[in-house]
Amino acid sequence: MNPEEFAYLKKKIRQLTNFDLDNYGHNQMIRRLDGYIARYKVHNVVQFCKILQNDENELEKLQKFLTINVSEFFRDLTQFKILQEEILPKLLRDNLKLNVWSAGCSNGAEAYSVAILLDRLSPYREHRILATDIDKKIISHAAAGGPYKAAELRNFPKKLEEKYFKNENGDFRVVDRIRKKIAFRLHDLTQDPYEDCFDLIICRNVVIYFNGQTKKILRKKFLDALKVNGVLFIGATETMLDMKDNGFQRLSACFYKKKAGVPEKYQETVLSGRGVI
């Protein structure tokens, strides 16, 4: 795909889906789209765009491909162990009620993983968990609590499956008590406004697909959305080499704290929660 074809494709995708490819790394996106379009045996990008215009199912497939909806419960166990044993207990000691955002939540498995951890660590507290994604269909699936395939629960303790899931002919749906703890919403990280005063923001393996300038903008927006000492949880394949200059302090692999310097709107002191998955 040459630059002119890519420019045409970007314009058409923006018109049809409001999805802005300018925020993504161009070379990487061109390689991905070249491979995707090759499946259709078309002669050029214009023909491919005509398919998208005339077939809503094909347009939906492309949106799913572009938004990279891959997730599972407790994905990357090492990082979730740190979250469970170090990050959340500290946040729970300092805050009576946690305000958590799972950004780019995909099918909801990540947000539900956090909700289940909090249910184990602080069973008598009500926390707020916001989960957002750009994909309308995947958000609907997440808000319904699934169903999820058994493979998506491969890291979930078998002894706790009955407590947190309903078995539906071999698939699994999150129980209503946990499902109702999360507010699922549509949200575009590059275009929509951010809320603030979050204690924990989880955005893993999403920002890596954006270009350098967009990455910097999103990191700044995440920083502004966190409370002082709030934590950003990123993916294992991501790095923050400029963290000292952008207001973050590294806690451990994948976890970065917003450094002091901006007064918090409020401060609460509580007893620590306790419990292990």
C-alpha cells in the first residue's frame, strides 16, 4: 500500500467509523492492513473500501481487527500478583473507596479480574470501577458478563469458579453481584474527555499501537486523571523511558505512581483489606 492509498483508506475509515488512524504508528498499521486486505483478493484499496461501504458485517470485522480485542482473566499472572499483593493493599490502606478505570477494556475480563481481586481483598467495601472501550459490540458483551470461553479462564483458580461464574453449557458468565460492580461505557482514548481522581488506571497493551506523539498525549492525560500517588498499570511489552519527566515514579515492572506535587482533592485513612485469590 503506497502513501496515497493509505491516505485514502484512512479517510474512508474515518468517515465510516469515526476511527482515526492518524493516531497510530503508520508503518505498523500499513503492514497490518496490507495483510488484512490481501484476504479479499481485491485489486486496490478503492475496491476494498466499496466492500466496507456496502457490507456492515465486513465493516464490523475491520473495526474488531483494528481495536485488537484480546484479553483473558488475570492475563500476565506475574503482574496481577504484584497488583494483588503490593499495589491494591497500599491503595486500600490509603483510600476508603477506590476509583478504578480499565481503559481499553476489550471483553471486560481485565475489569472483572480487578473487581474479583477487590472483592477478595476488601469484601465489605463498595468501590467504583469504570471500564471503557471504543468497540460498541465488545462493550455490550462485557456488560453482559460474557459468556467467556474456558480458555479465557485458564489463569482463574478452579476453586473459585463457582463463586464468581455461572456455567452455561461449558461457557462461563460472571455472576450478577460482580457484574453490577462495573460501569461499562464507550470511550475513545484519543478523542473523548477523561474523568479524574482515579486511584488506579489500567491500560495495558493499548498505547503501544499509537504513534509517538499520541503516546505522549495519552500518558499526560492519564497523569492528569490520576490522584496524587495514584497508579498507572501498563502492559508487560510497554516502556516509559521518560517517566521522570512526565510526572511518574516507577514502583515495579508495569506499575507507575503519580508523583507528589499536586494536592489531592481529599485524603482518607482506612484499615487495610486482606485476602488472597
